[in-house]
Amino acid sequence: MSKIVLGFDFGLARIGVATGQTLTKTATPLTILKAQQGQPDWTQVEQLVREWNPDCFVVGLPLNMDESIGTLAQLSSKFARRLEGRFGRPAYLIDERLSSVAAKALTGSERIDDVAAALILESWLGDRAE
């Protein structure tokens, strides 16, 4: 059975959002939410959850290149826990190193947070054996 997933590229000023599904293992950029020190407008997130009714969330984990966990990765993990707590659905973390570089290469733009979220989500979907 296909599941709907919302993917997030967490950032301090912007959070990219994408939607995807497990049947085709594809993701589509959706929107970019403004954030203040990593805090989104939760009413906007709630609206996305109501609209898409995802089975779970995927949040990019920005590990350092040496695989250590820095401040941004800690905040990203906290964001994932908040998604779970607010909406009662599982949130999965996935290594997202270089997703922004790939998104910039694809778009040629600086507004890449939603595209990065789609790349993160497609990576997670591709790793799943469903």
C-alpha cells in the first residue's frame, strides 16, 4: 500500500518542504516555509499536514562531513521530534549532506530549499524496501 510522506530540509531561516509517496518512490518540491531560528509557523505546517495527510515525515539530518553531529543537526533532530509530538506520526532522519549542493546544480538558483527537501525525500524513499 502506498504511503504519503512529507519531507523537510531544515534550516534556521527557511525550511523546504516536499511531498512524496512510497509506490513510485518519487518526490515533488512543495513549498518553502520561513523560520525564525529554526522555528516555523506551526500553523503553516499544520495546514500542510491537513492537506496532504502524510503517513510519516522525513527530515534531513545535516551531519558534518566527518559524520559528527553539529548544532544544526541537533536542531534538525529536535524539529523531527516536534513533528512527531504535534502530529502523532513517525519522523525519520536521513543524512542529507550535499543535498543543497545538488539542488543548486539542478536549479541554478539560490531558492533551493524545497528542491533539497525533494532530494532528501527521494533518497529516503530509494533506501526503503517496500
